[in-house]
Amino acid sequence: MDAEIELKLFIQSQHHDLLKKVLNNYPNSTPQGQKKLTNGYFDTDDLQLRRWDMGLRVRGFDNQLEQTIKTAGRVVGGIHSRPEYNVSIDHKTPNLSLFPKEIWPIGNDLESVSTSLACIFETNFQRQTWHIFINDSLIEVALDVGEIIAQDRVDPICELEFELLAGDTSALLILATEVAKSVPLRLGKASKAQRGYQLAGKSQPVRIENIDYIALSKDNNLAQTFSTILETALERWQLIENNLTTATDLQQQSMLWGKLRRCVRLLRLTLDQFGLLNQHISPLFDKLEHALQFVGPLQSCSLLLRDDGNQLGNINNKTLVCQQLQNHINSMSISTQLGDIWQQPEYGQLQLALVDLLLRTENGQLQWHDYPELSLFANQLQQASWKRIGKSMPITSEMNSVDYQYVAEALDESILVGFAYGEMYQAKKRETFRAPWQDLALGISTLSAYKILKTLDEQHQLNIEAWLDNKETSLLFAMEHSRKSALKAPIYW
């Protein structure tokens, strides 16, 4: 058995030459050449191997054939750790009896599984490799370019793998981070096998519609809590990103971009709470936050266009107004935003820095000895964000549209704190307290939408000024009532 530990990253094809130059010139790097790999992935029609959390592959290379089975493992960020068993064979059809008997679940019907195997999909690609020594560790870097093929469906392969051959896992991230300073990269959670099953219609990508509270236990220590929040947010980030690559509906895109930004903001907030938002990581967050500036206007415009413009009610020139809102959205170039963000080296650098913090925490290298126990820590965070809200929007003050825009960031942070630690509290009290504040956040987004409409009205003479004034006045009246009621509500922590 081999214990495979590798970091999977995605790279865009236009950066191949730059990557090869960087790796060829890297200190203690030895190019290993390239080879063509053909791979058939096998399973039963009812996916018995997948249900056992196993993956079976027959690989062809250099006139040789090798069957491999990978058993249950773990993915942390983009680092995949999974036991695998390799056996040389003479035929393209795998023989399960050649693997060790002890790897199979108790009570299995291995003979029935063997006779039911079929090739579900193929992954065929050119692999170019380098061996690099770094910090007494040996890493194999592999650039894979090719295709996943499932019947008449094809999906491109364009990824980079850093596999630990000897030494310490931390060397993977050290080397990847150095490469990411020159070449735009991003974490790759989905393996070729996962993508292949999806392409073959044998599994569905995980859809992010409603994001649950993070599953924290009051029994967890702070290191476990930090690790759980960080790992959960990183995983959701990658899932949302994957969903964005296939989303075409405006409302779905708006929802996903909003959730991606919330994941990024939650990660930044968590690092700040644990004293880890240093001078290296903070600018990386700043760069990404700047790139996501379009998300707020996108959400505001899509809010008005939802349900065929139902929010616009009896507005004059409704068709024209909707068209101008759509034109405004088109000017944001939503379809290219994700690709443009991937082009920024800071994007992958931030993801790798977060994975590094996660691994260091799990290895016991990060500790918080001077922090209180978790329940008290969570209460203190909730109270601090609550005080900030109370100070920024005192109950005795009247607030207008500009005032609400000014406090939007503080409100968003407070909602995120409650989201991160909310699972630790009684659900009914928590939701009763949070509901009006979430309504206020929605109100602020609507006010932002009205501001956009005012600008469009000035530019295109839409004749909606009176309607806008009336809607804003009514909304502010409702928001003020909700805010003052919410400020009097008993806290749940």
C-alpha cells in the first residue's frame, strides 16, 4: 500500500508556458519529461465501489498496464490524502482478487462485484513532471493536460498536482506558494474521478442553495473550532466556485456570488478574531474584496428584477426600467468575472495561505493559550459585534439611506459572527433575534438598488423620481421600526 498525499491545483491553459519556465528554473528542480497516460475508471452499474468510498482505475503508460484502487481518504483544503494499492496487470480489465483481501468491507460479495464491473469513463492526458527538493523533502510536480471522456461527453483536464514523495507535508504548501507568486493557481477539490462520475451522469455536483450554520460543539477547544470554521468555509468556497462555472440564471448567479463573498468575509473575520490576520494575508483579502465590488450592485439589481420585476410594482415605464437594469448588469461583465479573478495570483496565494493555517492548526503548531473556553469566547464575540451595532445605529437616532449604507459592513460582520457560532445556541431564540437584522440587511440592499435606479433615471430620463422617493420613504419607515424593535430584543447568548 502507498499513502498518497498530494495537493491538487487548477491552472488555466494560457499559463502553461509560464509554469514550465518557473518549474524548470526552480532551485533543485529536475525535469522528468512527459508521458501519455490513459485511464479507465471502473465500477458496477449501481456504483458499489463508490458506495464503499473506493475508486478503481486501470492506467496505461509506456506499454504497461497497472490497476489501482484508492480507499477512503480525506481532503483538507486542496490536499488529498488517500491510501492506494497498485498492481501490474496484463489486460485492460481489472482483477479485484489481486488486491489485498483485508481492504474489502466485511460481508462483501466480491465475485458479484467483479463480474459486474464496467468502464464508466476515461481520463486521458499528457503528464509532464518535475522532481523538486525543498526543505529536505522531495516533491513530484505533475502538469496534466487532456480530457475526461464519458460516452459522447468531454471535459478538459488542466491541473497541477504536487505529490509528496518523501519528507513533510508542509513542503507541498511551501513549494506551491512559491509557484503561485508567479503563476495564477487555485485549489482543486474535485478529483479527476469525481469529475468523471459527474460527467457520466453517475453523480450530481453538490449544489449550494442554503448554507447551514457551521457545526460546532461546545465541547470543542478553540483550535478545533478554528479548524472547523476554516475547513468548512474553504470547502464551501470551492463548492460555490464550482457552481458558478455552470450557473446561467441571473438570480442563481447573484445568489452564488453573494455566498462566495460571505465565505471570504467569514474567513477574514475568523482570522482576525484569532489574531492571525497578519501583514501577509490581509492584503490578499483586500485584493479579493476589491475584485468582488460588483457583487453588491449585482445583488441589488437582481433583487429588483426577481419574479419578473415584481418589486417594481406599478412603476412608470416598467419594461424600459427593467431593460436599463439589465443593461447595468451587463456592464458588470458577470460572465467573465470568475475567469478574471482566477487570473489574479493573489487569489491562489490566499487559498494556499488558508490551507497552510489549517494544516498548522491540525498539527498542533497553532495554539491559543490565553483565550477563554469556547462558550465564553463565542459570547464575547457576539457581544462585541452587538456593541458595535448599537454604537453605530443608536436607538435614539433617526437614520436615512446614507446612514444605513454606512453601517452595512458592521451589520454584515455581526450577522456573520452569529452565523459562525449560531449552532451553539438555542435555535428558536437565535432565529427570533437574528430575523429583523437580516431583514435590515435586505432593506439596505434594496436601498442600494433605489440608488442605482436614481442614477439610471438621471442618465435615461425614466421619469421615476416620484415613485423612487415614495418607495424609499416607505422602506425607511419600515426599517426604522424594525431596527428600534430589534435593538430592544433580548440577546440570546
